[in-house]
Amino acid sequence: MNRIKGLLRETWWLWTLFFVAIVVLSASVSSLFLFMAPALLVVFTYFAHVRYDEHGNPKEEL
């Protein structure tokens, strides 16, 4: 859970922008854009796992 908090702490504005874009596009163009929301959740958890350690700190570059 700390990994997710770490990613959210630094990139909350970007994920908010993505979800607002999905809502606007689904309301104005097609409701098929709502299928992107679960995909964004998968990407979010992947990046949280890869980029942050178990304490929520960014991992060191190799």
C-alpha cells in the first residue's frame, strides 16, 4: 500500500487529468472510453510496484 501512496503523492495530478479526460471523452464522444479506466488502474499499480519500494520511497536507479 505504501508503494501506491508514494506514486500517488508525486503524480496525483497526472492520474486526475487522465480520469477527467476519460469522463469528458466518454460523455462527448462515446461511452467506450470508459473501458480505459480499468486499464489505467492496472498501469497505475504496475508503476507503483516498479518505481517505489515497500516503504513508498522511489527506488534507486541502477
